[in-house]
Amino acid sequence: MSNDSPIRILFLTAEPTDTARLRLQQELRDIEEQLERVKLRDRFDLKLQLSARPRDISQAILSFEPHIVHFSGHGETTGELCFENELGRTQPVTPEALAALFKLVATHVNCVVLNACYSDIQAEAIVQHISFVIGMKTAIGDRAAIAFAVGFYRALGAKRSLQEAYEFGCVEIQLQGIPEQSTPVLRKRVDQSPAVFYLERPAIERECYQKILQAGSLIRILAPRNMGKTWLMNRLIAYARGQNFQTVILSFRHLVDEKVSIELEEFLKSFCIAVSKNLGMQSKLEEYWQQPGTYIDKTKTYFQNYLLAEVTTPLVLALNDVDLVFEQRKISNSFCTMLRNWHDLAKEGDDNSRIWEKLRLIIVHSTEVYTVIDINNSPLRGTGLVVDLPELTLNEVQRFLQYHQVKWEPTQVESLMAMVGGHPYLLKRAIEYLKLHDITLEILLKIAPTLGGPFSDHLLELLEILRKHSELKTAFRDVVRARKPLPLEPIIARRLKRLGLVKLEGFCAEPRCKLYRQYFRNYLK
């Protein structure tokens, strides 16, 4: 297949006779009309499988080997998709069944679009094996379903990424005045199923395993975004479960909202309730909150006299996205002081210590927050085991490529690493883009630092951060323009390193990879 080979899309439809009529033919016509209008129809090889029966799905995927599988039809509130039986009536297919199928064809299917009501339940199952899955979190009307599909494929035909195409689909719903733009949900395997792509780092893991076995231990995992922090956290949780420990994972993306970010009491209440729920225990918050003392004291008592008193094995509490707490100045210092005190309580050797010895904390945060606050002055400084995740080594990158069934010559691996370094997210994004667009590595390296390349979202996020901090912007502009490593003021150098932008050699800094040098040399003025 040539470098200009089209994206293969398998379009499945089902409209059983015992269900309400849908406008599936209209959806197909609108998609093809829009692609013809923007003169990008040749970007796609579209195969139709109408009135699809369950047995038709695997046959069509095996014979056509699509990059994208699109289903339009009905979905049940239970998550089942409605295919057709031999008589044209409904034959439901469960999320587990489709997930099992997509596990077998994950080598070439990169994206699944489920344009059916309540299909996000299916998406959650399928995303264990497929990189990008789009589902609908509630019922979706015909007009919204058609608008989303048109916007999605129009953007994909214009060589936008799957993430961007999803966003264009949602915007198209909004542009047509349909109040359903939040119904489509994009799920990405890199977030949903880290274990599938986990690359072992034995030395780091061994040290963390030893630590988590220690009574009252605390582990801090930090690195720039998308460096594998959550992967490692989940690995530790799996290990803890293997030791018959109880485990709770909390993401502060779900706990820090507009209200709790300015009210310590509301934040701590939400924190206690979330831990109780994850342990399957009834919330007794009001009972403990009526007792005298500060909000921190009440939280401590709730854990000490209720949650930890009830659990019979060690409890591993993993707190992800804690940088969102660091950014909230009204709650961060009190919360971090509380966690440090809990860690210290296990060392005091009294009756209460034996209760606090049950608790093992894992705190995960991105280092981009260092550009906003001085985390080195946090109460957590110097506490517990600090794991600052490094880039993947050459050997690890080679194993990474093997996991993704990519067979390259050593010179090709070195060329990719020169462009993106050993950054796990950038490496994975590169492999996905190569497979989806069926291009050569040489073409990828050429378009990598451009606005139309596969890393544009990542690069724009970093550019936005730099533009908000003029001293960092000026320093990094000098670094990318310099022909050799450049001396920097220590605090600036450390912040740029925490952003993942530079490598430090002695007292000097240089861009972490060619991608950053080439991109920011053009866009930092």
C-alpha cells in the first residue's frame, strides 16, 4: 500500500423490524456528500455492511481489515447493541462479546465509533483493546447522530487527529443548534487500560514494591504529563491486591470542582465520602462531623476511628492528579500537611500508630504545577519514597515497539528517538499515527513538528504554558536557538526540566528532543 493509501472504514448498520425507524441511509448519504464536497473522498475506503447480523461483524472485519469500525443503530440501556437475526428482528450483543472480538483484531483496528444510544457502556469494554472508542453516554437523536458523524469524518478526511475529529463532531452538533453536543464520549486506551501497554521498569518497580509492604509507607510518583505515572500507580495497585491488601484509587479530577476548591470543609467531606464509597462502606460522615475540632481533625478521626478501624488488612490509598489540589492555594497546604501527619502517625509507637500502620499512601502528580507554585516548599517535601519517572531508554523503546508489533531497523528506532526522545506518550502517538495513516517513518519525522502533525495538541499545550510565563518563554527560546547547551539560571532550568522541555548537562540545558527544538524555534517569538 502506498503512503497515500486511504483509511479503511467498515460501516455497520442494523435496524431490526421490531425497533423504531432510524435515518441510517440519510447518515450514510450525508457523510459521503460532505466528503465529496471537501474533495477528500479518496482519503477513505468505505465498506458497507447493512442489516448486520452478529456473525457478519467478525467476517467483515477479517476480510476487510478496517482501521475504523463504525456502527449505527439502536442501543439498549444495559449497553447491548441491537443487531439483526435471520428474521430481521433484534438480536442483542453484549459489551463483553464485542470486547472479546475486538481483542482479536486490535492489530489493525485503531478506532471504533458506536453511533447508538447508551453505547458508552460498550465503549468502556472495547477500549481495553482498541486505542480510540467513541460511544454515547445517553440516548441520542437522529439529527445529532448524523451531525456528529458528518463532523467527525469531515475532520478526519482533512487529516485531523482522532481526538480533533471527535471534537469537530461534537461542535457540528452544537452548530446545528442541537442540545446534545455532550452526548458523544471519547475513550482512549492509554487512560482506560494502562496494564495493556505497561512497560516494565524492574528497578523502579522493585523499590516501590518493597516500600508498599512497609507499614505506614508513602510513595510519591511525579513526572511531566503522559510519562507513565498512572501506569506505574496501577501496577502498584495490582501488586498490592496480590498481597491481599485493600485498595482505593481516587482521581482528583472528579473531586476538585469550583465549590470544593475554595472550601476546605467541602473538599474534605467529598474526600471522606469517596473513600468510604470505594471501600463499600456506608458513609458516617455526619456522625463524625458533629464532633468538636477543625475539619482536618474531623477527617483524621473519621479515618482513624471508622475507616481504618474497620479494615482488616493494609489499605493502599492511591491519589491521582494531586497537582489539581496543589493549584488550589486555599486547600493545598492543609491537605498536604494532613497527609504528611498521617504518614508520621504510623511511626509514633502508640496504640493509634498500629491503626495508621495499615495505611499506605501513593501520591501521583504532574510536575507542570512547578511553573505555578514552588512545590519544594510543600509539607510533602522530603516525605516518603519519591519516584521521578525518567524517559524510556533505547532498550525499553525497542521493547515498547515489540509490544506494538513494530519491526524496525536500529537506525529507524534511533531516528524516532532523536525526534521524540523516550517519551512514552509521544512514542505511542507516533506508532498509532503511522498505523492509522499508513505512512513511512520518514514522512512522520517530516510532519512531526508542524501544526498538522500528530503531536500538535501536545505541543500547543506546552506553548500555552510558556506564553503564560514570560521568563520561561524567553529562556527556552534561547535554548532552542542555541547551537550548543546553554547555561541557565538554576530555578529557570529546574522549571523547564519539570515541564519536560529540556535535558540538563552540568550547568547547561538543551532541548529534550528535536521535536521541541524544531517546533518552538518556529513558534516562540
